[in-house]
Amino acid sequence: MDAVLSALKALAEPTRMRVVALCAQGDLTVSELVHILGQSQPRVSRHLKLLCEAGILQRMREGSWVFHRLSAAPEHAQFLPKLLDLIPKEDEVLVRDQERLDDVKKERAEKAAAYFSQNAQRWGEIRALHADDQEVENALLKVFTPRIDQDFLDIGTGTGRLLEVFSPFIKQGWGVDLSSDMLAIARAKLEEGGFTNCAVRQGDMYQVPFSADSFDLVSIHQVLHYTDEPARAIFEAARVLRTGGKLGIVDFAPHEEETLRTHHQHRRLGFDDEELSRICRECGLKMNQIQHIPGNPLTVTVWVAEKE
């Protein structure tokens, strides 16, 4: 009761209701909200502080930027959507806010597309060497068997592709990545696709910004070959898994394509089953399934382990 009353008090102000209506549609920075609302930065920051203190919004730092999004706290999950539904969409102020929000999203999408275009050749060269991405994604979906009551985390999410794939089958999904450029692409793609149950935030694979036992499913997709310490990354993934949860690792089987090391910064030229099974065992995980998907010349392997 106290949490609901505190939230209602915080919302009892026109600008804060506008802020919540905007953040319900995706992550927004202070500067973006300043632009949309047409108010000063100190004033907007004050409103955001009150909403965060009431637990309605959550802050996510990403380098020098701070994003705000609607809280997923269970004490607010029931009444906030109902409250937002009561706001008249034809309100002149809200219509103007929506137009400016659309402009912000359009600018994001354009920046993301430009970055992707500049780097598409690099990813295309690697994709040409291994199994079809859709075949790999389908294999991961099949072994994970996600459910609508489950929470999913994609470590090293990149452009957020796995969040798009898993979104229809899960309760909520999070992606973490260190690259702000990649996160910009992921945000734009999630917004464009309407994947509202998924979000991304900046984070290190060795220090995932979530508490222990937070997820039912965790993926590390084509990331381990960039790492100096794959065991640390797997240990961290195991930490945030709930008991009985599944970790899915997708990476290359051992190979001799040295160009991936010299031109694409791969630290490891693939992993064998015995090595990853041993690491998972040391992290409290039991390897349940291994699937090899041949490519030319690279074979992609899907390893699935369960937290005991």
C-alpha cells in the first residue's frame, strides 16, 4: 500500500505524468526529455529524481549518459499500465510530446543505420564463413524452450538480435554490451520492431549489472572468442542464473582461420566441447546438450548447460 501511495503522490504533477508516459515507450536520456518537454535541464532532472525515488522509473548509466525507463518492480507492474491507459491520447500536450519523441527515435535510427552501414562488411565477412544465422537461432530456441513466464539475459548483445528472436516467447529480456554504438543499434531495432518487453543497458560481461539468481535463461552468443578469460564470463553468467536455469553458449568449434585473429580481433580460434564442459562444471553448471552446426569452413557449436 505504501509503495502505491508514494507512486501516486509522485505522479500527481502534469510534467511527471508526461515523463512517465514517454518512458513507458522506451529508454530516454535527460537531454532527450529536455528536448521533448521543452523545459530546462535542472527542472527535468528534478522530476526524474522524484520519479526514481518513488520507484516508478529506474536509472541506467551508460558511459556519460543516463537512461531512464519505466520500472519493472512488481509493486508497480499492475497499476501503472492501467493508469497510463487513462491518459487521453488526444491531449494536445501529449500529442506534441509524441511528435517530438518520434523525432528522437528517428534520429536514433538514422545514427544506428549509419554505424551499421560502416561496419556491415566486417560482419558480412565472418558470416560468410559459418552456418546460417537463422539456423543457429532456431537451434538455440529449440534447446532453450523459452516460456512466457521466464526472464532472459543476452550477454554481449551487440545489435540485440537475440532479444528480437526471443521477445515473443519470454516475459522480459535484457541485453548487456560495453559498446555504446552497438547499444544504439539495438535500441533502434527494438523500438522499430515493437519489442517492448526487451531492453538493453551498458555492462561488462565480467560484471553483469544484475543481482544473483535474476534470470531463467542466459545466452553468450558469439562473444567468448573475443575474451581473454572465458571462464570468468561463464562464471558471471552462472551467478545471475536461477537454480534450474539454462545457459546457452554459441561460438565456433576449434578452427585455423588466423585472419579472424589478425583482422577481426578474435582472441580464441574456437572452443572444444571438453574445455567448455569443464569450465561449466567448475562454475556449478551441468552440460546438458551440445549441437554442432557445420559451415564452410567454420562450425558453429551450441552448448547448453543447466545450473544445479
